[in-house]
Amino acid sequence: MIDEFAKEYLHSDLRETREVLLWKLDGLSDAEIRRPLVASGTNLLGLVKHLTLTESRYFGEVFGRPFPEPLPRWDDLAARGSDMRAAPGESRVDIVERYRRVWVHSDATISALKVDSPGFVPWWPRPDVMLFNVLVHVLTETARHAGHADILREQLDGATGVGP
């Protein structure tokens, strides 16, 4: 009983945090969402692109349920870091819609598996995991980047928080 409660609790928080991240783009121009505001070059649209790749890997490859669209593999050294910035040919609509398609795929994986279902994360030091571990990791990663997005958005127009 606690397993299903924990899974749904984490999944619910993940769904909410995803929406918060996308809200950070609302009302901003294309130039603003692509504008790097920190030394690393991180920008709002890049955070969305990064989390798209993160979710597709963790709820796809880790559980043998790959996301059906082509995305760089975790071990593609040439693509490393490119997920933090939107390329000139990538539109806001394309990136946001792909993120939402990844949500559908991730949500299907989460719904289909038990919280203790095994997965394998080859890039982790202890690669044998359960869905629970991955849910906590992806929720933490999404919340962390939503916090980054909050700081970037505040620098652009002063808006902060989890919604309008």
C-alpha cells in the first residue's frame, strides 16, 4: 500500500514541477528564453531541452522502454552539453512539444511499472536501480532546474514563483 502511495506522490510532484518549469517561458519572447544569463550559457529553453533528454533516458532507456523519437544517447560524447542550449533551428514550439511527448512516455512507464521494478543506469556507479530511485532522481533534477529557471526568469522580468 505504501509503495503505490509513494509512487503516486512522487509522480504527482513531478507532474506539477514540470508545469512550473514550462510556466517560466510564458510571456517571454524567443530572444528572452534563449538568452544566456549566467556564465555557463544556461537559458530557459535550454533547461526544457535538457530535461527532455533527462526524462527520455531515465524513464526510457533505464527500463528498456526507449523513447520512440531520435535523441542523443547518453554516451554520445559529441552531443555532450548540447542539450543545455537550443540550437538556432529548434523552435520553442518544437522543444516544448517534444518535452510534453516525453512526459506522456514517462508517465506511461511510471504507470506501467511497480515502484520496485528494476532498471539499469549504466552511467551510475551503482547501476542497478528501482523505479523508486529513478522517480526520486528525476523529480530532484526537475526541481533543481525549475529553481534555476526561477532565477533566470527573475533576471529577465522579475517574475518568481510557481505560477502566474
